[in-house]
Amino acid sequence: MADPARQYIERRSEPREPVRQPARVLHGPKLALWADCTIRDLSRSGAKLEISHFYKLPPRFVLIQFQEARAIEVVLKWRRSDLAGVAFERIHPLQELEDQRLAPAREAWLALQSGLSR
């Protein structure tokens, strides 16, 4: 019988790096709806998030990557239990934010950054 691990075929276009970074999902009018999550792996074009399966994710949302000071507009690609895969559409640096639609993301980042640097 063939070993299932040997038959695995990588379908991603680029490798993902395992990480464990705190993040926040924002969506809705004025990005008022939010939930904390953990980024479990990361590539240049997407990520795998860990977030409670009780939290319903919309098809598009903003992800705050606290450690990198970025707000990322993402598209939900898949969801299984407490895991979700997202593709990055547009990345915004929070230190020099130009898009005022994302002002609530900057405010959340500023409010929480001191507690995350410990």
C-alpha cells in the first residue's frame, strides 16, 4: 500500500512559513465588527488564520497584522472548523496610512501595539 505522505502534492504557488502571530479581523460598516485571531502560516500572497468557528467570516475583510504594522485587505478562500485560508488583495502600512477607509484598523493597531510588544 502506498504511503499517503509521499503522494501529497503541494498546490500552493509559493511556500508558507509557519508563524504564530496575533491578528485581528475587521469588517462591516466603518470596520466596526471585529474578532481576534492568530496567523498560523504566512506567505507573500496569503495566510492561514485560526479563528473560532463560531465567528462567521465574510467573503472579504481587513486583517490587522500587528507585528508587521499592516492592514491587509483579504479574500476568504476556504474555511474548515477553526481554520481559514485567505488571499491578500492589498497591503497597507499602518504607520503611514493613506486610505482613510482603514482608519479604524490604524486606531486598533495603535491601541494594542504596546501590549503586544512585551
